[in-house]
Amino acid sequence: MQSPNRPGSVLAPRFRPGALLGQYRVEARIGSGAMGEVFRATHVGLDRPVALKVLQPELARQPSVLQRFRTEAVATARLRHPHILEVTDFAQDGQGNAFLVMELLEGQPVDAFVREVGAVRLGDAITLLDQMLQALECAHRAGIIHRDLKPANLFLCKQPTPGIHLKVLDFGLAKQTLGAAQHLTTTGEILGTPAYMAPEQVEGGTIDARTDLYAVGSIGFELLTGTLPFAGSALNVMMAQIMEPLPAWTRQPPLPALEAWVRRAMEKKPAARFQSATEMRAALRASAPADSNSGPGAAEEAVDDLGATLIDRKPPRMPGAGGRALPPSAPVAPKGRASELDLLRAGVRSRFARLRAAALAVVIVVAIYGLYLLSQR
């Protein structure tokens, strides 16, 4: 999406600095994502700084997308937790604009931090993972699955006192496992980001809390090693999530207990993973070296002098020369067009079909050769 300051921007003049959106005065554009843009704003009556997430105009005209956006507001507003971004309102105006009102954060997205430092200091990584799992404990107890956990949706908050404070953002793909909201996506639809998607999510199968835990394992791999588990194109990564074993651990010195923790979280079959965020968090604490939390870490220092920002949507870094980037997914596509991930999924199915056809051909050839040998006896 283009910047509001560039010619041809899709943003209306009312979204430029100083414009009013309902009872909020827009101050600046601070980020953008697949579903909309984020602005720093001020509540006019209370003189309170907030963040506004405004749905893209073409998406706001689609009832199913608008309902999903509303679901994000309801889902996040229900989750009152110190490690989950607070959403205070969902509003629509007479011009067809829909937006969420959220707390304004100061700090740095975790994906930007990882791009800067590579492998994260052990104590910082464990703290970040622990706080992420605390947030998931709350969400899963409420019957809400995030479905798009990744470093870009995790935020290191600037604090008045020393210490790391993580917030989980963007419940735009959240699925409520109870109630009518579970029908907002069609059967077989896949949503998420390939580098952090569980096999059942890639295949468009049934997802549950363990799908989120797989993503935590992938994030843990990245935080602890500085690389993603699987490299290549989005299609190759999706194939790897289904078929390939987790690559060898690259962190030095080796951390066998934490490596085993990541490997269990990223088991291909959900039944072999941790069964809850609570269980996974307890295993994380048991796997952490005793001296892993001594001294201030880079994550704590990274948020000391940062200005206000909310979302950095740059694609995550991939291992290999030049830090190749994985193309970001499009969790929602405009009406009448297949989403990027639906097309990738079709590619995965096509490749599986070719593999099955090749295997069947081999079986037929072997059978024919066997019959030929029998006939010569």
C-alpha cells in the first residue's frame, strides 16, 4: 500500500495529519498491513494518544472481510492481559470506513530486532518466549486461536523501568473455537505466514491451540539461532513444513534441552507436540540453563531510545546469503481473487499429485517386471 504522502495514494484526505476520523484526530501514519493501515491519533475529547487501524476501503466493502475485522476487535477486546495489545473500540463512520482503536505502543517489533542482532541473547529469548506463552494461555482459555504468530506480530515495549515487556499484536486472523465466529472462513481456506505455519494449517485442515504452539516453536528456533527453520520460496517452505524434518541446530554453544523443546513444539503431528501453552511454558522453564537470565540483554537495551511505532511489516529474514526474504502472505484477498496462500496451496497439492503419480508409476513398473520374471520360470 502506498504512503499517504505519495501521488496516487489510496488514502482519502481525511486520513492525512490533522484530519478527523470520528472523534479521533489523525497525527501520522505509522504502519500498514494486509488488511489496513495504522495511524497515531489523539482522542479529541480526552486528549489521549491512541493507535487507529483502518481497514482498506476495498476490503471494508466486503461483508465477510468486515465481519473478520470486527471479530478481531471482539476477540482482542475480550483478552485483557498485560502481554496482549489492548483494543478499546471498533467503529464505522458514515463514509464506509471501519477502524479499530488500540493502545499506542512505543518500542520495536521483534522482527526488526532479530534483523539487527541475529540470534538473540539466551536470557532475552527465553523471556520473550515465556511472555508469548503467557499471552497464549489467556487467548486459548478464551477459546481463541491466533493463527498468525510471527515476529512481526510481537512487540518489544518501551518501559519506564528496566526489563523486557512483550505484547502480542494483530488478532486479525484469530479463530474463535466456540460460537458462530468459527464459520467465518470456508472449509480448506488457509491463512497465515508460511514460515510459521503448522502442517495442518498449510494443508487447510483442522486447527487448534497446538497450531499456535507450532508457530511459537518456529519463532523460538529463529530467536535462538538467528535463522528460520526452512528457507526458499513460499511454496518450498510450505512443502517443508509438511514433509521435511527440522534442520540441525546451529547455535553455539549447543543447547540440547532447548533444542529438544523446539523440536517437540514443531512436531508434524499435533498429538506429538505440547498440548497446551501452559505445558509448553513449564517445559521452557525446565529447559532453560540456570544462568540464562543473568545481566541486561540486547532486547532490553533495544527499546531504551526508540520513538513511537506500532507495526513493521517487512518480510522475515531467511537463512543464506544476503538474508533472503520470504514473501509476505495475503491473509485476505479482494473479492473475486484467490489469495496468495490459496494459490500456493494449489501448488502444494499439484506437487503432491505429481509425487503420487511418480510413485504409482514405479509400483506399476516393478509389478510388471515381477510378472515378467514369474513368466520366465
